[in-house]
Amino acid sequence: MQQFSTMILKIFKKLNFKLILFLSIVMTVYYSCNNKTVKEIKVINDNNNVEIKNNDGKELILTVAVSSMLSPKETLIIYQDLFLYMSKKLGIRVEFVQRKSYHEINDLLIQNRVDLALICSGAYIESHVKDKIQILVVPVNSNKPFYNSYIIVNKQSKINKIEDLEQKTFAYTDPLSNSGTLYAKYVIKKLGKKPDSYFSKTIYSYGHDISMQLVSKGIIDGASIDALIFNYNKVFYPEKIKYLKIINISPDFGIPPLVVPTNLDGNLKRKLQDFFLNINKDSLGKIIIDKLLIDKFIIGYDSNYNSIREMHKEVSK
């Protein structure tokens, strides 16, 4: 038995234990996020509601989605109150859909399999959704319809600027993410370096909260994340960011919008838009969006995303 234990110890000394731990977490992240189950949020009945029906008189089912800016479990926890409230207020049965990647959510939108979605700003500017989706409303956070990308590292590291991350490990969130991928690659390009070879190893975590966890535990050296999600945790779960350090803050970008397919029924679109534009005027609605750190919703403008388009062009050269 002692010889066996000694042999195992020698094997572990030869292997990179940190790499083993890294791979195990990556696999866990992959399988936890690779969830294509449709999740239905049950309607809260209210006799004062007027049911919205299709032209054939059948009950209208609204399918909504949120891009995986967070892990599937966290996404559902954070947004379910908003969708339950919308269901109750409009008298519509709501089905909540989750997918692993931003690209999959975009595909659902252009295939008319989703009626409403909160998508990343980077996903919004993708050419294959141009003219097929449109902004319904955008959230206002800290009195502005803009947000930032943070590049983060562990507080205990000696990394203080992005140049210190060269040949270190790095976590992106999603290939289409602006704050979680595009901005970091743009910064590297501006340094005169090649994004594809700048880091020693990169992964896609498919969740800003997952990237934060990997950096916090020292498994990954750095990550590019959504400032909205970092600040949400700073307010409600400060223990999740106590080991994180911000080393780079991006300029303002157009905030992730709520979008609908361009061919969505006009009457339904107006009702949805009216719901979001007035939610902050209702006491219960205000409580719900306060928990999301949203001040209110306003009409959004496509031009707010031009700076992201310019970054995309630069990185694609």
C-alpha cells in the first residue's frame, strides 16, 4: 500500500495539478451550460388581466430568452421574477428558453422561435441578424444606456496591466461577446500584438460569473467580463468579487438590448414595449427592476452600437 501511495504521489508530481483542476472545472462548466431544455415559467393568474389571443382565438404563448451572459442557473434565478411579472401583467403564458451560446439565441430569433430576447451587444451587431431583429427597448443602468467591459485578474497576482497578461491564461465568455471577448482582442490588437497568440491558453467559459470564479480561484490568470455583472455581484454578492482586481476599463458601449424579430406581430410588439417603458412607474415593477440594478427601460438607438462595429472591423483585419 505504501509503495502504491508513493507511486501515485510521483505521478502527481510529474503532472500539472493546476491543469488537472482547470480541465475538471472546464468540463463542469461545459456540461452545466450545455442545456437546451425549454424552461416554462408558470403564469400567475389575475382576474383583472385581459388575455391576449392570436387571430384564431387561441392563447398566446410568448417565448423569451436571455443570452448566457451568466450560467443557466443564475440567469433563471435573476430574470424569472421579471418574466413572471410580465406574464401576470399582460395575461400571456411565458416560456423561458436557454441556450449555451449567443449564436444559438440569434438563430432562434431569426427562425422566429423566440419572440423576445435579451442579447449581448456583440451578438446584436452580427451581420447574419441584420434586418431580421430590432431593438424593442434598452435598460438604463446608473442613468445611462451604456456599459463597460472590465479586464480582471486575481488580487494576489502581480498582474497590474494587460501587458502583464502576455503568455498567461485567459478566459473569454462567448465568441460573440463584446465585453467578454471582442474588447479584450481589440486592446491586444492596439498593442500591436496578435490576439490568437497573445495568451498561453484561452477558454470560453460561456458565463461572466464563471469567468469571475475561475480568476477568483486562481485557475485562470485573467478574464474579460461585463461590468454590469461584476457590479451586480459587488452589490448583492460581494464575497464573489473580493479576490478580483480590475486592471482595465473600456469606454462606454451600447448596453445589451432587448430585441424582437422584425416580423413580430405589431400589436404584441406595442404591448411589450409599453410594458417595459412603464415598468418603473409601477411599485412592484420598480422593485423587480431595482433588483436587476436597472433604473428603467427606454427606446434604444442602433447608432449606440457603432463603436462595437468599428472594433469588430479592426479585430477582423
